[in-house]
Amino acid sequence: MKRVGVVLLLAVLALIWHERLALQAFPGILSAYSAKEYCSCRYVMNNPPEYCQGYVKQYLPLSELLDDPAHQRVTASGLGQSNSAAWGGPRQGCRLLPAQ
Amino acid sequence: MGRYSIFAAAFTLLWAAHASAETWPGEDWPAAPTLPSPALQSLQDYAFPPRDDATRKGIRTDALVVIHDGRLIYEHYAAPTTASTPHLTWSISKSLLATVMGVAYGEGRFQLQDPVARYYLPFSAHPRVRIEDLLHWASGLDWQEDYEYAPLNSSVVAMLYTRGRGDMAAFTAAHSTYSEPGQSFRYSSGDSNVLSAALRGMLGNDRYADYPWQALFEPLGIRSAVWESDASGTLVGSSYAYMSARDLARVGLLMLRDGRWQQRQLLPANWVAFNRAPFAHAAAEPGEATPGGHWWLNQPLAGAIRPWPDAPVETFAALGHWGQALYILPAEKLVIVRYGDDRDASYQHNELLKRALAAFAGGGS
């Protein structure tokens, strides 16, 4: 039994090592998705703020969604990470800003 | 010489008469609204059921626009989308990128057999992948396209939002291979963004950023288009083009008329034929459209019925996440744009096409 436990533990550790890049990136998905798609919903498609909040809503809740209309810049926070997207022009639309 | 001029003049007159008999959009679409009928009501009932924004379940159409032979015969929108909303097209962007590349092809900038590495250096890691293979989503790269169900291992989520967002083509190029290039179909947003990077290499940075507008949108009178790029400046050819439903219908009319816009052959006829030819090594999947050259076809694959049984076999389409669709029905001279916000799988292409044919086939009268 003990040997099985050790093998299982090693297998889990190997899996974590194998997937380390994906696991590191995972917590950033929610805030990056929300910031980017809210920015585009609001400033490219010109939809109202209330609609865009519903539009980006996922099963996992955000801790914060900050829209700065003066700079057309959106910051979302969730799962311990923040990401921002900003509008860059009438043809360019929105883009995620480099991660802090 | 005199006789030649008379012939030339007569030909010009005949051509002008022929061209003026065709209807094309100017600043707006000429309109010929379809009169109410039970068939039209049935289409509208299917596309626009009452919406529940709390559960987001069921069919959630944002826009439905129908063009018959160059005339707007039907349109309907669900708030907040309007006739002027530049709606996200998601993966319709891929077929738009292919159409922009068709103009570049007509300008002699590349051949289908050219190695991608000639135009995009990081693909020297995959020297045998040709432009044609990317257009067939057959690069052979080990890509995972799942969006929502396997976020940890989804290549496309990593590309758009995390590890790939700085340079999406380079992120794709760093993938390993699972198959010989050109031998098997695996739908990949990465392949589309490498095409976008290859176009950048063909044109140079200065011409590239405005090329979709100069090559395609302006000639067609499209004014609502937005196309977002990654941090390296490569247009997100896989996912991030926006335009109004009426403007997307202009691309549909261009394809309906085999790449010709009024008197100008914008896309070579053999380019459109390539878009509409099934990929030889594709395998049938029930209900899934057949991959062509960065467009989707209703052509049946060996041993299977056609993907949308109630639509003509010549039907082809550009399709995107959450129910975006541009359908072209050549024999019926119909172009249909359907924008949506479908968060489940309720919406069926076949059902919409079936009801649209009942409502409009025969001329929208």
C-alpha cells in the first residue's frame, strides 16, 4: 500500500512538473479574458456598461472590474491576479497591456 | 481600325448594360423588404426567442441580415446590437483573413505551394509546412483548440490571454508536430495567426497594418471594420475582426459573385475555387461543416451525408464562436449574416438555413 502511495505521489508531481507552464498561466486567464473582452464590448462594439458586465461573466467571480472611461482602459482582478486592456484607436480596438 | 472601335464600343455598352442590371450596395444596401408570411415568422421565432440574460440559455441571436441578389430583403436585431454595431466575428475572422490574402494572391505576392518559412522566419522550425497547409488547418502542429472545457491545456486560451498574447504566431510556431504537414485536418487558431504573420512578411510592416482596409474593406465600402492585433503588431487573424452585419454581408456578396466586386475581379476566380474545395484529407464528423480553404462547406465527405442536410450542397460559410455565421447560398443568390451570443449548443445551422430557405428561396417575394 505504502509503495502504491509513493508511486501515486510521484505521478502527481510528474504531472505538475509536466504541466508547470500551463499551471502557472492558469490563474491569469480569468482576469485577462475579462479585461480584454469587456474593453472590446464597451469600446469597440459600443455596448452599455451593464450589458458588458453580463457579457464577460464566468462561473468564477471576479474580485474587481474597473473601467476608466477617460482613458478607455479596463482592469480586471480575480484568482489573485490583475490584467488590463486598453483601447488603441478606431481600427485597432483593444489589446491586453503587458502583465505587471 | 474603325471596325475594331465599333466592336469595342458595342462591347463596352453591352458590358455596362450587363453590369447595371446587377444590384450592388452603395453607401447603403438597396432594400426590398420581404412581406410578412408564416415562413418568415417561423424563421424569426427560431432566431429570436425571448432572451434570459440571467441564465444565458438557448438561442441568442444578436443580428440576422439577409441579402438576395444584392438587395437587403430582411434584417432584425436584438438589443443592444443595432444595424451599426461592429459585432465581434470571432472565427469568421479566419475567412476574412483568407479573403484579404486572396487579394494579395491576385497581386502575385505568393503561391499556395510556397513554404511558410519564406515569409515567416520562425517557421524554419517547420520547413515543410506550405501556405496551403495553413489554409486547410493542416500544419500538423500539436494544437489544442478547446475553449471553455479544458482551459488548462487549451492552446487557444493560452494564445489569446496568457502565454501567447505577446506574439501569437511565435507561440504557435513553438508547438511540436503530431503529423506530416498537409496530411490531416486539425482545426487551429494558431495556423490562422501564422498566416497573418506570413502576410505581414509578404507586405512589410509599413503596408501590413492598413492592408485589410486598403485591399478589401475600402473597395467593398466597409466602414465599420475593426481588427485587433497582438502586442507584436500581428493582426489576430484567428479571432478579433469586428464589423456590422450589413458590412459582413458585403463580403458574402463578393464571394457569391466569385470574387468580383462590380467590374473589378478583386479575388482571382481560382482563389475562390480553392476556398470552396474540400480539403482532400478531411474526415467526416457528424454535423460538422467540411473544411475548405479557410472557409466551411456543405459538401459531404466520403461515406457521410452533407453537414446541413436541408441546405443545398453548394452552400458555404464562415463560422465563429458563440454562433457567428456568414452563409452563402449561390444558386438561391442568398447571403445570410447571423450574429449571436449563444452560450450553449442550442443553435443549429441546418435549422436556420431550412427556415430561411422556406422564407426567402424563390426571390424573397
